[in-house]
Amino acid sequence: MDSTSASFTAAYGAKAQAGKWTHLVGVYDADAGQLLLYVNGRLSATKAYTGTAWNAAGPV
């Protein structure tokens, strides 16, 4: 079942600068058990994650 209230903070890097565009990408590597955060194309933070991965079952 999809849930709209599930969330967590697992990895974060430096604060974004006001008035400047910042490109953020979050990646979950299930094989490695890692969450990765990229800021402007550069790896900014990683965190081990061994919980259950989110699996969307509903319509887009």
C-alpha cells in the first residue's frame, strides 16, 4: 500500500544558497544498502539504509 505520510531524513549535505539554483538528486542503491545525495552533480552525502525500500503500487 502506498502511503502519503511516510518520510525520513537519511542523508544531507550543505545548505543551498539563497538566489542560486541547486540541483539535488537522491539515489537508493538497494544492493549496497546506501542512500546517496548528489548536489550539483557531486556526491555530497551517503548513509547506510537497511530498511524496507518504498515500492509504488498505485497509479502515477
